[in-house]
Amino acid sequence: MKIYKISLSLGLISIFSAFFWITSCTHNAVIDNIPELCFDRDVLPIFQNSCAISGCHDGTGESDLVLNSYVPISHAVEPGKPYSSSVYRAIIATSGENKMPPDQTLSLDNRTIIRLWIEQGAFLTVCQNTTGQGNGVTKMPLGGSFSECRIRQFEIWINNGYLNN
């Protein structure tokens, strides 16, 4: 009888310990103090430069998923729930056929911008340029230059009349 009580006590302690350990390991980010992201300035360029390129998600390739403007992008995300959004799950995937873009992972900064935008409600926000520099146009690519292949894609796009612009 004594062994039974000890076993039962140890079993209950193990169950309660596991429960408290699992429930204490959650992290909910506080995003209330983060300024609202602007779709046109912060989010859309990421999709246009990484997803909606010729032959991929621009409407001309094999994929039915088009990611070149707000409406189709907004239909591919679940506002407030990035981990329930197929697009976000694809861009954070590290392997497999759903990993996007397939050739090069988005930077942590770009993945974070998309996650925050979805968490903030995935709204169509258009913001003014408040830097006082230029006309609100960001020189691309940030921090580098385009490959010869990418330049050739731009040339083809321009020669074909700026499709999906």
C-alpha cells in the first residue's frame, strides 16, 4: 500500500510539474508600442521584390497565387494571426516545397515586417514620406546591387510594357 501511495504521489507531481512547465513557456510579444507599418512603403516592396517577380507570383507563372498588390496579398493572410497565414508560414519555412522564396530566404528584417503587419491587422495603409528626403521612393535594392539575372528580368519587364505595375 505504501509503494502505491508513493507511486501515485510521484505521478501526480510529475503531471503537475509538466503542466506548469508547458504553460509557463509561452511568449506573447507586445506590439502596442510599435508604430503602424505602412503597407505601400514597408510591406509591398518586400512582396514585389521577393515574390511577385517574373514567372513566380506575378500572375504570369504557374502559381495561382498572385502577390503583387494589396488585394491578393490580403486574401493570403489572416489579419492578426501570422502563424495561421499560409504566406507567412511559407516565408518562415526553412525547408520543403512550401518554403518561399525557394532560392533565398527572406531576411529576418523582412520576415519581421510581414509578421508585424499581419499582427497589426494587415491593413492597407499608405504613409507620407516624413524623412524630408526625396520623393518617398526608396532606392533598391537596399544595401547591395542586383544580379545580372535580376537586371535581365527588369529589362524584359520594361520591354514588355511594365506588366502588373
